[in-house]
Amino acid sequence: MGIPTMYVSTGRDLGAQVMPPRSVFVNFPMGNPFGRPHDVTMQRRILMDALEHVARANTPGALVDLPYAWGERIQTIMELKSGWSAKPPDPLTGKQPT
């Protein structure tokens, strides 16, 4: 028995391609798998759900979608400076439309 690993993914399609032993998906912007900065309550919930998945997963490659919502969209630096706006990600996959 080794050290259990867990992948917390913000890109469901990437997580499916990488096929880690266990993973959870949160439909949050890339780089924010545990939620917004300073939101300790949300970060702790996601961490606890991920650890619970480590304990319960019995199928290699098991992927669980966590039910958390990001809420109001964060503006990027480009948006703040130029007024340009990105399209929202697909609600099912988290993938950015082209």
C-alpha cells in the first residue's frame, strides 16, 4: 500500500485524460481548485470532500463532481484594463468556449 493521491481538478476534461487514481472536479476558474482567496470555509469543505473521496474510492480513476458554485465571476486583468470580457465556462464541463 502506498500513499493515497488525490487530484482536485478545475478542468473535467483534463482530469479525465490524465486519469489520476482518484479525483474530484470543481467547476471553478483554472488555478482556483479550492475556491476564492481567503474563503477558508469553502476551502475547508472542498478539502474535506476530497479527503472523504480518498477514503471511499474503491475504483481506479474514480472521479466525483463536487456541488460547489463559484458565484460571481472574477474579472481578469485584461477585462479590467480593456473592457474585454471572456465567455462563461460550460456549466457541465467547466471548459471555456472558443
